[in-house]
Amino acid sequence: MSEAATNFEGLLREALAPVEPPADLVERLESTLTSITEMAADELEAWELSAMRDPRNWARPAAALVAGSAAGAALVVLRARRRASSTPPNLHGLRRAAERAIEDLERETRKLLGDR
């Protein structure tokens, strides 16, 4: 019984060992989120306002709005995190770090929305 428990513990330790993500994961994720955001924007641009009268036509624009918003928000957070991890730690305290994070989020959101 002890040998089986040791074997089981070894298998668990091996299965739960940390795995390093691929080096290009961030770039692939960013390009995928960018393409989803662009496709959603294209879908919303192609939608005719005259079709709004019929609720059966609301599914595609609603899906595009949700997908585009989620991908855009994830892209903003991803870029802000990358910028935050590339800068040295701020020694002036937590408040300044929070202010910089908010400024980064604002900058990335403006980039994504095109300074609207």
C-alpha cells in the first residue's frame, strides 16, 4: 500500500509540475485578439441601421459587440501588463504604481479606439 501511495504521489508531482509557456505565446495571443477586434468592428460597420427594426437581425451585431468588447479589453490588459513587467519596479509606493497602471490602461484604450 505504501508503494502505491508513493507511486501515486510521484505521478501527481510529475503531472502538476510547472510548465513554461512558449516564447511567442504573447505575440500570438495579441495578434489573435487584434484580429477578433478588427473582425467585430468590420461586422458592426457593415450592419445597416434599417435592419434594427427586426429583432431577428440583432444576433450578429450583438455577438460582434460582445466579442469585440471582450477581445479589446483583453488586448488592453495584455499590453498594459507587458509594459508594466518591462519597467523596473517603482520604489515610490503602491499609489504611484496604481496611477501608472491606470495611465497605461487609458493609453492602450485610446490606441485601440483610435482617440475617439
